[in-house]
Amino acid sequence: MFIYYTGIGANSTGIHNEDEFMHAMRVFRKQDLDPDQLLWKLPDDFDKFTLKEWIEYSGAEICL
């Protein structure tokens, strides 16, 4: 499975395996972003997000 994501922390192709995508999400979480820049506010339990939840939150897409 590959994940297509082009946001903060993404690699240049936008195509990631699971580990690469989760690395991008760690980079994203460390950003000091204005809440108005985000699509929606991260919930308090975001540190327990599953891969599926990060895909949904980030707007990424699964590529088979």
C-alpha cells in the first residue's frame, strides 16, 4: 500500500509507504502552525491516531 500526500513533511513525489507517511505526520505535528491554517483542529488525543485516522485527517489518499 502506498499513500499519496503532498502536505507538510511530504517527500517530493507525494507517494509514501506507511513509514514515510508517518514520518511526515511527525514532521507535521512539530510545526508551529497558526490554527487558522489547518483544515480543522487536531483533537486532544491525536497522539493516539491510527494510520487510518492520520490519512483521514491529512486529506491523504491510499494508492493501491
